[in-house]
Amino acid sequence: MELPDDIFTEPEDVDPETLANLGPLARLAGIWEGQRGVDINPKADGPETRHYYERIEMQPIDPQANGPQLFYGLRYHQHVNTREEEISFHDQVGYWLYEPATGLILQTLAIPRGQIAMASGHAEPDAKRLVVKAGRGETEYGICSSSFLDRAFRTDAYQLTIDFHDDGSWSYVSDTTLVVKGRDAPFLHRDRNRLVRIGEPELNPWAKIVRGQG
């Protein structure tokens, strides 16, 4: 990425309406449910397959500027359960960000087992597929884990692929490449599901103010 000479001056005349400026992320805005998730994860006796259901809420945030760089985005919370247990199977929070000027897409994620990541990709505004990636040891778009996870279940790579469908639903495949202590070969940990919208997104705070709803 080539930096501009002026890295301080923020853009003027910023549109406060986030939902109108999300580009390919616009189809993710709202509240979603998926009932047919499949998780393949490593266990002592070999790979285990679990079926899960989930709810993801993605709400627009106000435009965010890094000097001349401008992002529009969604704040999300993903909560996953299995049919066998009432306790959480997986919980994740973060942001999806889109830079209209370049087509850059970012996904940040944090899980309460001692791991965070930032994955990146590029897409056209009307893209039907999004792909973001992150790698261990990268200082720009990387993966950071606790000492235990890094030594016992080291995550070397992460890739999320999202496909948008004509009926308004979307599906994802999440691949994490793990190096498990005591195993000779890396393990591909995969999650996949298809989600349908059950609720519309709200306006971002600035847009509510402009419309007199704040």
C-alpha cells in the first residue's frame, strides 16, 4: 500500500448513512440464523464432527477515518450452540469494514479462549463472494493467540469464504489450519453454515441524528 503525503487530513463531506455505503458488506447487515452448521475439529482420538445452530447480529457503525482513509462497517456478534448442550459452543465478536476507495475488506474477530485476528481481502461492490485471509506471524493482517493455544493448537492460517445467494441468504466456509501438539501433519478445522435473515439492521447513530431519530 502506497501512503499519501498527507496522512492526517480526514475526508470532508462524509455520507453519514452507513447502510448506503457498505458495498459488498451491505448484504450482511441485519440479524441472521443458521440451523445446519457443521464443525470438524481435532480431538485426542481423531477428528470430531459436531452439528450446530447459530445467530449472528450485524449492525452498522458510524463511518471511521484513519486520516484520509475512510471505512464503513458492521459490528457483529456470533453466538453458536449445539442441540446436545445449552451452554455456548462458540462466541465471537468483531467488525466487518469496507473501504470504498480501494475495495479493501477487513474482518476482525475475538473469541473468549485467548485469540484475536484481523483478516483482509478485496471485493467489488456487487461481489457475490467474499474471501478474507489472515496468517500467523503477519504484522498487518495476522493472528494472535495465548501461550497455551500457540503451543498446543497453533493457528497458522485462517480463511473465511462467504457466498451470497439469490434468495437473500448467505453461506460461509471457515478454514483454520492448526498445528496440534504431538501430531505430524497440520489439521484443517472447518466450519460451514447457511444463514437466513430474521431481522433488519438498525440505522447507525449518525444517520439517526441526521434523520431526527437520535
